[in-house]
Amino acid sequence: MQKPDKPKILIVNDDPASLFALGSLLARWSEDNGCEVHTARSGEEALRQVLQHEFAVILLDVNMPGMDGFETAEAIHSRARSAAVPIIFITAYLADEMHRLKGYEKGAVDYLFTPVIPQMLQAKVGVFVAMAKKTMELQSQTAELRKRTHELSAVNKRLELEKREREAAVMQNKAKDEFLAMLGHELRNPLSAISSAATLIGLEGVSIEAAQRARQIIGRQCQHLSHIVDDLLDLGRVMSGKILLERKRFELAAMLHTCMETLAATGRTRSYEVKIHSDPVWIDADPTRVEQIITNLLDNALKYTAPGGRIDVVVGAEQQQAMLEVRDTGVGIGPDLLPHVFDVFVQGESSLDRAQGGMGIGLALVSQLVTLHDGSIEAHSEGAGCGSRFTLRLPRVEAPSDALAPAGARKAAQAECSALIVEDNADGREMMAMLLDSFGTRVLQAADGAEGLELALAHRPDIALVDIGLPGMDGYEVARRMRANPATCHIRLVALTGYGLHEDQQRALQAGFDLHLVKPVPPERLREAIASCMNTVVNG
């Protein structure tokens, strides 16, 4: 505890001898009793001292020139800070009762007459010094208690914060555990279906229809696995700021119809009544990311709507914004969950079969991608069993004057396209060759970088799709050598890799690639990439 200051005594007297005498009487006593003696030779000087210090008691001469003792006392007690300071008047004249009454009215607590008896002076002053000491001790204790209270309050706040952080950590760990368990479940389901379908195809006596059905299942479940991985990776990239948008103008309703066609091809919409109401509206955005947004919104509606339910999708213009709304008649969203539907790993309870999949990251990814596009996404539901509505808004732009021209140019160019595939994985190379062949593209195949360079030099293909992770000479070196050779520098180069970070894309572009695609590449994305490259060749 902090040691209290010493009590202070003020002696006010205009006569130097009297001032010295009174000071001498209290000098030794004040030292023994732990207090200080201050002096003033006028009322004005006394007031200045009172402004600077707090006094335990003031010994005030009555008869002073200028401002006398009564006036000085009145001025001292007129200030709130010094109103309670006890004043003992000292006078050489015998005061009558009226004189004493005037002194008491001005705030005096006592009178002393000169010559002053030392013991009397010390006794009277000692009472007020003792009271001042007690007051100062109480003030010090109060300050210490206030300090301790503040410290305890700060400790309590820290404990509360630590408690909330521990609770958040527990909830986070629980969410992670639930997510890992859910991820295991989501991965095992398609893997089990793929394994069973692959086994069935290899059995003797399997009918052509059964084998075809098994192949469809393998394709569908591979797409589902790819979707899970893409969502996980993309969410991580978005949240760490590592996604770079590749914006271009396109029509939102056309993108919606593309997404619906993809879902219909997988059989996801077969058991639902799906209605689309669309008006033309153009946006300037990343087509791949907008496709993810729409697909995840549709997937969410399908996941939480029982077979036989209805899903309505509306696309149109809303002032300066393009609007897409997805409404369903599904399980709805409770009021406790509604504010958190776009949080990571949040998933509503559902009595529906979980076979449709989902890990609670789709809507979180939607929210992050929409924010990157300077748009907004809102969720609405009247509650459990009342269905839900998700409204997406993105900045709207004017339609380009030649909106239909690129499609025809792409088709014409693609029909005359020749492509070189440089891929060391035989199965992957063969499947991509078959896919390109189905597009009407003439295909060349190479198993490594050296063979790829030889074929490129001999046949001069329009496009080369080069795997980055090649043995010996990697894909970056293949691209650099093709760009350095005048005979092959015109070939459009597409990088194929399992790494999709912004740094990977930048490294591919620096090596000379025109485009960077992340495996597995969806057929439509591959078709668009070839069309885009060929359109550049034609227009260039």
C-alpha cells in the first residue's frame, strides 16, 4: 500500500517575528509527528498556498494589513476544495463575544491568544493533524481498493475472455471432429460405389446394360469426389486471399441453364419439379466461380428438399444488379440456424437421407465467392418445414453488341482443331484423348516431355495440353522450349496440374502457358478452354 503524504500546517502572520516564533514552536513537534509547516506573510500569499496544497489546519492571524484574517478565512472557505479546512485564529487582543462570533461565522474552529502557550498550541494542532492523517490513510486505502478493484475487474475480464476462448476452442475442435467424421463419410460413399461398380464390370457374365450402368455410376461418383475436393481447396484459397478472378462478360441465365444441364445429366434433378424463370441479364465475373456459386445453391436446394418437392429458380435484372433466386419447398431453416448458414462447417439437421452428401462448406464457399465479386447473398426461411429462399445479387453490366458472335467462331475453330497431349499417366492420357476425340479434335499423344517436343515439332498441333509433373523434363521446361523454338512458338499451351493456387497459375504463365487448368478437368471446362484458345488463334 502506498505511504500517505505528510499532513501540512499553514501559519499566516504578517509580522516576521511572530511568524518565526510560531514556526519555531511547531518545528520540532511537526518533525516528531510526521507533518510539514508552511508559512505565509499575507492573506493573498495564504490563498496561493491553499491553491497549491491541502492543509490539515491553518493558524491565521486576525489583524493583518490589506486582507485581514476574517477576509482571508472567508476567501479560503469559499472554495469547494478548501471549504472544510479548519482555521484557528491567533490574535494579540482579547476578543469579546461579538468578535468571537464573527470569527466562528467566518469558519474558525478556535481562538488562540498571544503569547501562545506551546503545549496548548501543539495540543490543538495535534487534534487536526491526527484527523488529517486518518483522512489521508482512508484516501490512500480507498485509492488502493480502487486500484485492486480495477485489477480484479481486469483479471475477471481476462478470465471471461479465456473462458469464451476455451469454449470457442472446444466448439471448434468439436466442429473439426464432426467435419473429419463427415469428410470420411462423404469420401467413403462415392469410393464404395466406384469400387463396387469397378468390380462389377470385371465380373464374367455381366450384361452390357449392367456394365454401362456401372460406368455411369463411376463417372457420377468421380464428379462428386471432384466436387468435394474442389470445394475444400477453393474455400481455403478464398479465405486466405489466394484466388484471382478471371473476369469476362457473360449472360447469367445461360450459365444457369448450363448448371441445370449438368445436374440433370447426373440424375440429381430427376425426382424434383424444377421451374426456371429467366430474363437476359449480363454480368462481368469469373464464369468458373459463378458456376460454382449457382451449382452450390442448386445442390443445397436439392439436398434439403425431399423427392417430389419443387425448386423454383428466377434470374433477372433488379435496377443495377443481376439477381438469381433459388426457392425450394424443403425442410427450411430454423431461426437459430438462419444467421449462421454461411458460416464454415455449419449444416442443418435433416431427416433426409445423407446419401446426397454435403459437408457444410458449400454455402460458406458461396458467401466468400460472392463477396469477391462485390455482390451479396441472403438466406430467408419462415422456419422448419417451410422451405428456404436464397437470393444472389451481382453487379449488372450492359450486354456486348456481338454477344452471339463468339459462339459461332468457337464452333468453327474447334472443328478444325488438333491437339497434343503430354501426360505420363497412361490411363489419364488415354481418357483425355478419348474425350478430345469425342469433341472432333485430332489428337496426338506423348508420354514424356522429350517425346512431346518431337511430336510438336513434327506435326505442329494447334494446342498442347501439358502435364506439369512429368518425369525428367517437367511441364514448365517443355513450355519454355516450345516457346523458344520458332517452329513451335505459335502453339497454344494449356497447363494440366493438380495444384491450383494463384502462385501455381502465375508460374505456369511465366513459363509460357496460355492457360492453367486444375485436374480433374470437367469436360465442359476442357471444351471451353480449347474453344477459347482456338478463338484466340482465329482472331489473332
